[in-house]
Amino acid sequence: MDTGIRITICTLLAALALTMVAFTFASFTEPQSTLADAIDTSGEDQYILGEWDGKIAIFRDGNMRNPVKITGIELKNLREADRALIREGLIAASETELLELLEDLGS
């Protein structure tokens, strides 16, 4: 095969691989501001991270029937120990703690 054709094919394949990597990493992150904006922090309420349709959801004050926010973090992507904590209900005492937990679980 001609060297020029090989270089062209390798360049196209490398560009395709880089594009696929970029799209993969872009799908793993959700802007923190979206989560922070969706949560009403007017009171001293307690937050609970739980499971909702295979994803991590945020609940308030023990109400596990109506999530405040459903995140883009899928339980299947977590370690088994983290999945167990979420299924039991992981309590966050403040908005700061909630956002730290979500950041840890989402990375």
C-alpha cells in the first residue's frame, strides 16, 4: 500500500478515536451548577441519596417517594459498596456534603 494512503488512513483513524474519547468523557459529567440550582437550600433540611430508575436521586426529609432531582449518575457504574449505600439511603446533612458526595460518586 502506498505510504501516503497509510498516513491518511492513520490520521483519519486517530481523529475518529479522539472524537469518540471526547464524546465519552462529555457524557460522564453533569455540571455541578445544575445540581446546586435544582436543590432548594432555604432550610436546614436533610438530603438523602437514593435509587430511582437505576440512577442516583436526591430526596429530602425522608420522603423517598418524590425525588427533588434525578442525577445522571447510573448505579451500574458505581462500586458495589457505593451501590449498597445508595440503595440503603445515603444521608447528607448539608448542601455542601450533598454536593461533595455527588462529586465523589460521579467521578
